[in-house]
Amino acid sequence: MAALLLAVMGLGCIALWLGVPALTLLVLSPVVGHSDSLIFYALVLVPAAMTAFTLLLARVNRLYMRVTGTFGRNGGPFEPMLIASLVAAFIALVVWFLVFADSPPWVTV
């Protein structure tokens, strides 16, 4: 059970930085319709969705600590996993930006 909870937290930490914002934008885009309005809704709803998902992951962390008997001794594995996933997401963004992203068509080099 503890290994399953660790796997859920690990995948959830990665999904927090990549999946939650993408899914929020994917759900918002057909609802809002116009791209100008989408930006304003996204500025509010993406952080709100990420906060709600973080609270869910914190509950999984508390459950993991109860299952392993480490509740109250330390912060559990959630905080290091969250920081590691943030660093991995930032590195992925930089690699994508420097290696894979094309220049916009209006930029001539």
C-alpha cells in the first residue's frame, strides 16, 4: 500500500506542473471561446486548480505517513518529491524552449 501511495504522489507531482495546467486550459478553451478572455480566466483558474490538486496530494501524503507509521515525525516524502518534480519540469521547459521550439513565423533570423 505504501509503494502505491508513493507512486501516486510521484505521478501526481509531475501532473501538478504539467497535466493540471494543460487540462485546465483544455477544459477552459471551448467554454470561454475567445482567446482574450481565456487568458484572464486562466490566470485565475490554473493556480486555483493547481492549489486544489496540491491539497489532494497533501492528503495522499498524510495517508502515506499513517500507513507507514511516520505521522508527526517529519514532513513525509511529499515536499522533496514536489521540489524534484518542479526542477524536472523547469529543466524540461528549458530543453523544449532551447532545442525543440521553433521560432514564430513573424521572427526572421
